Amino acid sequence: MSGSTVNSFFLGNSSGVNFSVILSPIDEETGKLQLANCSGGKRAGDWNLNVTPGMNTSKVTVSLTRNLQLCLPNVTDCCTAPLCVVETLQVLACRDSVMLAHLLIQAEIYANSSFTGNVSENATVIPNQVFQPLGSCPCDLTAGACDIRCCCDSECTPDLKQLFNESCFTGVFGGDVNPPFDQLCSFQSMEYTPDWFPFLCVQSSLNNTPFLGYFYHGSTSTPKVPSFKIPLQTSPGKLFTGYRQGDPIMTEENEYFTIPQRSMAGQCVGNAPVAYLQNFDVKCLTNLASYREGLPHDVRINSGTGDFIQQNVIYRTITDMGKFITGSESLHTAEILCQNVTFAEHYTFIWKDKSIDRINVTVFLGSLCNGEILMQRFTVKFLSLKSTNAAELFGNPGYQVGEPVRAANMNASDTFGRLNIWQPAGRGLCMSATYTPVLFGLDSLSGCILEVGVNEDCSLLRGNVTEKLNSLIQATHIGKRDNSSYSDLNDWVEIIRLDPFNSDINVSTGSLKGICPDIPANLNIRIIFADVGAVEGIPQQEILAVQISYSTVIWQFQCGLICENSISFLPITASVQFIKVPAQPPIPMTRFQINYTEFDCNRNDVCWPQLFYPLTRFYTGEPYSQCLAKGLSLAFLVLLAAIMSNPWFSKLW
């Protein structure tokens, strides 16, 4: 049943079947329904019968035609009581005066609570919510009808309240709009009432109750969405003091100049601000569905002196897309959607002192199709205006964490060198692994897998592994600073190489087939650095020495019960460790400090210099006030004992 309509189905062939509806009053003497006959029709009282025939099923619908609105003044077609209809119906299916089926319907329908009449001009006076509750019965939500479980609803008759009398709404919503509160003197709801409660309780009537705040919301303010702006900037868009290292670069609209960068969680953030004098080179994975354009290249940049500079943009087309398309998904659609997107953006900031002179941008465009995975690249490089060679990164006299370590090959005509580690892809094989530069201050460990046969010659295997490891270090010197000049040898430190141990014993032949000792499978790169100063309060770090060593392992061919496979795997790794040392060697200990260890807290159980440690601020075992009080009490007792132990004190008595 849905509202005032009842739907049912007659199963079987309805050809020649007569459907009728009749009202079946209850016999007052016997209390039973009167016998039904097939003499009824399609209408009985306020009920209509409608039959929709089908193949082997007929839909039978019984609907009420009267108005279910409560009576208003001067209205006759309405319900005089909330319980509007209480009737019993029978739907009969007869063929040749023979009853085939019948349906009994007992209808109890209440009047509609929604108001559809004319609106009265008398406005309802709403009391001030600050001083009086908005309604004495908040759960009375329906006008002219009884709300279930709302015992304070005046429309609920006593008979209806008996149905839910044991489960009425409680609290303010159930009508208790002025409940006694905990601070009231006449109401002590706390289990353990403190002794001072009668002195600090509130003596007030329930009309002045804090529960009025449940209905009073006060004035509301529109929330303001924070934007990337400088809050203390007196003149928007004007930076008259210039940039310092690490300051965000601002646009003409006094907002951050953003380029996609990698966050601490490893994901790419599209609205990351660009910091002054901080280079970066990031790669972000995206596809056509999640591709988003960054800031337009016509945005003007605040130079730092109050002027605005325009970006010099050069657009180029990608010819070799294999370097950017890392993978593709299989699509079953007939047409593949493609779009012209940005593959890479290279920003070069030319700076001088505390301002930016100009910006050169190179944008590489290409076609990205649906289902392909694009590896976007974004680079930012700061070049000094005094520099004539774009390959040298002038500006930062020391290394910053995350910057690539500079390398040089002084034995070649082209002095540019590389210090890399592996960046495996796919199955992790060495033949398909790419390289990534060593970043300053970040310890790292990478590796790849080398395929080795069971009949591999040990000498050739050692040479092959050594060649793979040496391919990571195409340099003889490492730059001390980030702005080391290739023409000045004093700006570089020579790499100390500890060559791997060469074994002259070949054990891969004969009975020890598939075993090779002394394989230099691990490359260890140790970089020693120190803080050598600060520029504008930012510490500058310098590399002091670089050492490269090898760790050997014993390789053995791995197989199961039967060595069917002729190929095994040898993992080779490269680790980078940054070791920070003091810029100046520590002051050596004197002979007295070495020999006389009574006052050395690190080598004695009793530490006399820390005798008064509990009285200092460094002790956090107890509150400082308690420590001070105990210390003064102890000092008073010691002083009193000293006074009483003197001879002159005994003479006074």
C-alpha cells in the first residue's frame, strides 16, 4: 500500500473474469464480516477499482477518491477528525457468479498534516530566543497531527500517547526546555559535590537558564578562504626590500608564483611556491584524465624592487616522446582521445643581489592520448647576472640539502663529470636501469640486478661488476661548494678511491662450478662535509673529502632440486653516506683532564658538578617550586646543624 492506493495482482487468465469492490461492514451482533457476493461494481463509497489486464497477470488497483485534509472553517469536503478513514473493503474476482479469489483490505488513514488552504494574514509572533525558548515543545514538528514519541505534543490524544508513553523523547528536544543545570544551588547532580559548592553555586530561577543558548545562534560571519598572500604587506604586489634566500617569489597579484614540486610524502603538489635561490628538478606522473594546467605564462613576476617583469617563453615540440611516456593502459574503445599538453617546463631565473632581472622559460609540448602515463618534468635554475657561463651555478657559496653534488673529470677535455646512483625501472635489471644524481645531505641506497650464467668466469664477472659500478662515477673530483669554478682546482677535492681486492684464485672451474668469491657487489660512497659559515643567517656547508670503497661478496649460483635454469641473479648496490664533522677540530684534552677523572661525570658514578642539579631548571622530575622548597629546607637544616655544633652555641645554654 502506498498512501491512499492499494496495488495487487491476479495470477491467471483474466478473460471473462469480473472484478468488483464492495464495502464489508462488520455485524454488530456477531462481530464478523458480512458474506460477500459477486454483485458488486467498480466503485464502492469513496473507493475506485481499476484493473490492468496482462498475459497471465492482471494488476488490480484500489484508490481512495476523497479529500484527506483537516476541516477548516466553511469547508465541507474534509476530515473532521485526525483519523479520517476507518473502513473494510473486499475485492472480488468472479466468473459466471462463481468467486475465484477475494482480497480483504482494512484501511485506517489519517488526515494529511500539510497545509494547503489559504494562508492567514495573522503572523505568528516568535519570542526573542535570548530570553525565552523558541518553543515549549521542540519535538512538535508536524502541525495538526501527533508526532510519535513527542509526549508534549498537544495534538496527541491520550489513546495515542499510550502507544509510546514509555519511549518519549527526553531532554530539551522532548519538552524539558528549562532543565536545572549543575551550577544551580538547588540541584546537585555531581556524584561527589565539593565542600565549596554552597559558596560558589548560582541562585537563579529556571527562566534564566544557560540552555537558552541551544536556540540562540547569534550573528554568523561568512568564512574567508585563505589565499597565498603576504598578510603584512603594506602595498600589495610591492617588495621594496628585495628577496632573501628561501623567500617565496611573488606575482603581480601579490600571490605566490607556483610550479609543481614534490612534497615530503613523495607526491607532486601543483601549487607549490618557488623559493628564491633554490634550484630543483622534479618529475611528476600524470595521465590525460588527471592532467591540470599550471599558472599561465603571461603572469608577471615581482622582481623584488617594486617592478614587474614578464616571462620570456619559448615553445618547442617534443620529438622523442619515449623519454616522457612511461607506460600505457590497454583501451578497448574504437577512438582514442588525444590532447596537446605540456611535457616539460624549464625556468631560468637571472638574478642580481636581492632582485630578479629576467626569467627565461622553455616549454616542451606534445600529444598525450587517453590511457598513456606521462612523466612531466619541471626544473628551476637560478643564474647570476655576473655569470657568463650558463653551466656554472653561481650564487650559493655552499651546498643546500637536496641539491645535486657537483662533479668534474679533470683528466678529460670536457671537465663536466657525473656522480650518480641507480634508478631501477621495470624488473630492476642493470641493463634497463637509469641514473639519478646524488643529492647533497640525503643518504641513499640503490641497486640493480645483474644476470649471471652458471658457467660464468669469475674474472670476467668481477670486471663486469666493477665496470657497472664505475659507470656511476664519471668524475675525478667533487666540488667543495655549489658554485665551484671548473677553472679553479682549489674549489675541488679529489675522490679517494679504494680499489676492490683482486683475487688471483679462480674457483669457477673444476669442482667449484657456479661459485665466485671476492665479487665487488657493493659500492660505498662516503662524503665528509662541515658548516663553514653562514650567508644572511643561512648555514653554508662545504664538502671536505670524498671516499669510494667496495665491499665484496661470495656469489653462488642459486637453483632448486634440479638446476634447470642456466641464469641466476646477482644484486649489486650503491650506497651514499654523508658524514658531518666539525669545521674546526675539537680542543684536545689536557693531561690533567685525562688522568684526573674524579670530576668527570661520564666516567664516574658520583658526579660532584651535578650536586645541585635538582635545583636547576633542567631538572623536570618535580615542579620547580617543590624542588626549590626542598632545597631551602635542606639548606636550613644544614645551617642549623652547623650552628648547633659550634662550642659557643653550647655556652649560651
